[in-house]
Amino acid sequence: MPQVSVSGSEPLALSQDEKAFFGHLGARMAWLRKNQGITQVQMAEWLGVSRQTINAYEVLVMQMLAGVLARTNR
């Protein structure tokens, strides 16, 4: 089963459905960011996370935490 780190914690095993969900979420986030002409640095500053975290979300290295996800709805 695929594993994903949650903000630096121990890796969690993801089901296929969860992997598909977070993969789609990261790809959609990258598409929307690029479509708006926003860099990963700008997105990171807006969400209060690092550029590396944005990259990790977009390539499914790290699950997006609910608190960060809620901030995307501003």
C-alpha cells in the first residue's frame, strides 16, 4: 500500500481511493495555481506553509492537512 508523510510525521498507509483522491487534489491544486500565474512560493506564503510543502502536496509526497485545505477556500 502507498505511504505518504503527514507534515513530517511517520508515513501513513493510504488506500487506493485515498491515493487517488490526494493525487487528484494535488494535480488540481497545481493546475489552478499555474492557471492563475501563481508560483509555488506565492502560494506557500498565502497558505502559510513552505514552498517545499506546496511541492510535496502537488506530487503526493505529503497529504494536505485539513487546516491548510480550509485556508485554500479564502
